[in-house]
Amino acid sequence: MEFNPDELDQKAIYKLLTGAVIPRPIGWISSISEDGILNLAPFSFFNAVGDDPPHVMFSASGSPKANRDTLSNVLATKQFVVNMVTEELTEQMNLTSHSIPSLESEFDHAGVTPIASIKVKPPRVQECLITMECELVHHYTLENSRFGGQTIMVGKVVMFHFDESVLLDDYKINLENYQPISRLAGSGYSKLGEIFSVKRN
């Protein structure tokens, strides 16, 4: 089967792309408005993009129905925090994907605790085992959009926070204690399954 994306509607494109590119890590992005209102939203168009220096990215929709507060906040303040989602926070993360009035905070809606960051204004999620404070260094809105478009936000990590329970010697991660989840297609999520190693030649 072959599909030309120019001939498909947005729902079909989304299903094909997000069903094929799996699993995807979830960036639970906290931001703050210029008026001081806290925002928290999950993004599965998210990943690390480099380590020298460390940068991450997420892509926010320009659609009126999705993620507008995060996009507006980060563009205005040039700061955000990535909070990594673990199994025990799945329900709270899902609650923050729902649309609520802009004057309300998803922290309250989901029952998670904002805790002060060190170098940026947006707070971290206290319940998360790993968080990263970021400063926006670049953004790019995808061209020729038909359905509202998306803006790629690239942030430089200016502070890492790791709970001691997920750290091993030599900065390695204890996956048994970390237990991250990832996004699949539709309402599907995944836990870490069988792990295997392949040595480089």
C-alpha cells in the first residue's frame, strides 16, 4: 500500500505516522504564562537531540484544540521543564492532556505538586524521578500546514534533576526503579519490555 500525504486528511496521516514510529518517549512539559499561571501538558513528539551541549525537542500543535498554552508560554518566556513520565504517574499525565480553561492549572487538575526549579521559572513536577530545566534556543514552525501546523521547540538543558533511586554508578540509570512509559498509537502506551544488548563492532 502506498499513501501520498497530500491526498490524506489529518486523522489518517496522524494514525499512519504515530502507529509506525513507536515507541515514543513522553515529554511532560511544564511552563508558565507571563501572568504566572502554571501549565503542564504531555507531548509524544519529543526526544533528545544532542549531548554536546545537551538539548531536547518537542513539537507543539498550532491547532486551537491542542497544546496552545504550552506553545504560547514557551515562546513568551523562552523556558520550560521536561518531566519524565513513569508508570505510577500515567493517570496524572493523562489528566493533563485534557483541555481546561487557560486560567486554570493542570498541576491542580491532575493533583501533582509544583516544585521550584533552580535556573528557570517554570516549576518541576515533584513526583517525577527525572526532570530537566530547559531554555528555548530555537523554534521552527513547519511550513505549508493544512490543519494548524506544528512548531518544533528546541531547548538547551541547563539543569538535570535525578532521584537517587534511579541512579547507578558512573551516571547509569537503574531501569528497574525508573520504569518509564512510552506512547504508541491511539490510546496505547507501553512499559519497558525485554531488554537486550548488542555490542558495537
